[in-house]
Amino acid sequence: MLQALQKDEFKIIAQVAEDLGMKAWVVGGFVRDLMLGIPTKDIDVMVLGSGVEFAEQVAKSIPGENHVSYFKNFGTAQIKTHGYIIEFIGARKESYDRGSRKPAVENGTLSDDQNRRDFTINAMYLSLNKEDFGALTDPFNGIQDLQDGIIRTPLDPNITFSDDPLRMLRAVRFATRLGFTIEPVTLKALSQNAERISIVSQERITDEVNGIVMCKKPGSGFEILFNAGILQLIFPEFTALHGVDTRNGKSHKDNFYHTLKVLDNICELTDNLWLRWAAILHDIAKPATKRFDPEVGWTFHGHEDKGARMVKGIFRKMRLPLDEKMRYVEKMVALHLRPIVLSKEIVTDSAVRRLIVDAGEDVLDLLDLCRADITSKNEIKVVKHLRNLELVADKIRDVTERDAMRNWQPVLTGNHIMEMFEFTDPKMIGILKNAVREAVLDGVIPNELQPSIDFMQKKGSELGLVSRNR
């Protein structure tokens, strides 16, 4: 720890503390991650006094031009310098009103600041003061909890979570990210205070959910939230997947736990947040499409199409972006069955072309989603399905290279058609364009202008259209 504090930035902060006659400590996540050997560029500095005044003096003392960002509502200031983000805050004492997670704040002592921390592993302080530079203050035995892999609140977790319910999601995020266990009393408090999540803004909830989604194995985090009754409140569409129905001795799998497995699988293949969201939502419409057929058992016909239509509503409710990222997720959900279906039958060039055209530049992401969606306790079955999917992947690569199909668009446009024929019904333009498109995808003609025009002339004659060049 002393070695880590030898950086120029810490030496300057220590000198400013001495010059101003103030006490300063590095606190929170930087200390935690330092002990875990996790590189971090975010540094929180707590001072006895004004964090804003302290930050201004540090900015003047660090060589170069350093801009200070002020967050007046929180009494904090931030400097970005030499790749670090350093945030300064004065020690404070907090008190909460039950209707809000925003505390009333007053200046506090070191002890007051320690007591307001969320978890023991975030309540350790490294001194930047001349008399004990580098000394560790660990009031709640956070080092032991780090060693034991435990998430625990410094004070009564029921008070901690009731005061600021967002801390419940943070507890789950830290446990998921670090592979830690939430201590039993703290875990019980999650369930006891689940309803308090209603006072937290959707934006802050979604930030924490995304933090969980971006962990290496997010499935465990969602399972904790489900068991605590929190997920049911913040994401009911997801928890609706839970459960198994049996009729006439026929059961379907639990689609909630299947989805958690798919999510963990996709995280081994990609860091793409939106492909991970596609994994979460790929079966989201199964509860709405579930039917029992005495001949075949449980079916979920059309769940991919309905699921794609549900994406926008879920994104809007969760304050996720309603832009190309959402449309990407919609596409992944709508198409997630296509490669798997192709892997179960003879793969024709025509079927592959259609998949490439519909998926566009995201076809490889779609294949990753399909790989993640292959879940079974039967390893032989998994290997077989993955092998078949690789055959589809090979076919996609072959057709893409041979036909230049990626981001394919027909060379024949509506203008070509209007120049060729006289129309009484404009709908015929769409009919002809689609006929040419299908002919290209089926390999009847190449995607070249003259063959497309020849095909269009023939098709137009069959439909009784009058040529302008007669």
C-alpha cells in the first residue's frame, strides 16, 4: 500500500493537507481494489473540512492545467489528471427521511464518515497525513471480510438498506463482481427491505442492473435479487419466466434459470452489453406464448417475434436507450431461433443468404447468441448442437465470401422499375422488387443489374404490366 501511495498525485495531496492544516485519507473503492490487486483509476479522497476548497488547492499544485468539476448537491469536487479521476469530499454525517434516499448532510468527524459507508470492504481509510502516512484505518474489520469473501454492512443492514435502498443492488453487484458471499444477516435484510426499492429512481436502478450484467457471471446476481424478492419489483417481465408447468406428465424447462445460464454463457463470448441484454430478453415472451398441445406438449410458437416487440416497452420502462442499441436487441431477439433451426436441417444457400441479409453486419453476434442458447445437462447433446451450429457458421462464411452478401442490398431499385413499366397500381412496384429480391436470395439470378432487369421484365409481363418501351 505504501508503494501505491508513492505516486506524485498522492504526494501532492499529502502536501496540500499539511499546507492547509487539514486531515486527508484515501477511502473506499481504491483501497478495496488495491488490496484485491485490481487496477483502478478512480480515487476518492475524504478530508476533514471542505472537499471543494481542498480540490481547488490540489488542482493548482498538480503540474499542468487541471479543471475542477463541482457537484454542489453532494458537496464534492473532481479532478481528472494523468489518467486518474480524483474525487474530494468532506467528512460528513448523514440523516435520512423515510420518503427519500437523499440524506440531510452536515459536517462530520472521521467516525461519522466511517459509519455512513455502505459495506465494510468500502470503509477502509489510508492516511495521507504526515504523521502516519500510509497507515490503514479499518474500523469494521473490512480486511477480514475481503479475505473471507464477505459482503457485510458496517452497521445494522436494515437501517443501511432502509435509508438508501440502492445499497441493496450495490451489495448484489459487489458480490457478483467479486465472487463474494453476502453475509446471512445482510442477505436477510435484502428481503426485509425489498419494497423500499420503490423510492429509488429508475435511472439509478438501471445503472446497477447494467453493472451486474457486465460481471463475468451475472446469473448469480440475478438469482440473489430474485430470491430476495427485489427482481420481481424492478423487472417483473424477467421473473415471469420462472416456474415449471406439468400437464399429462409433460413439463417444460424453467425458462428463468435457462435464461440465467444463457446470460452466463454469452458473457464468456463477449463484453457487448447489448448482446448480453439480448440474452436476457431472448425468451422474454415465452410466458405470453405458452400453450399446451396434447400431441407435442408445451409450445411457445412465435415467442421470438412477440419478444422482439416487447423490447421497446422494456427499454422505455428501464430508461435504456431507444436508439440503434435497442434496435440491435430487437433484431437479435427476433432472429435468435433462425441459426438453430438451420442447424437441424440441410442448410441451403438460399436459407443462409436470407439469414445474412436479415442479420446484416451482426450475423456473427447472432451466432454467439445461439451458441449461448444451447443449454442442457446432457453434454453429448450440447456438443452435437454446437457442432451443427458450427456447420451453419461455416456455410455463412462461405456464402458471405462467395456472394458478397454482408449488408446486401438489391442492385435493382424502385426507380428502375418505374422507368420500365406504366403503373395503375403503385403496389406493383413493391411486388416486383420483392420478386427480384427473392430470385437473388434463391440463387436464380446473381445480384447484378442486367440479370435483375431481365428477370423484372419477364415477371412484369407475367403480371400483365405495360412496358414504357413498347
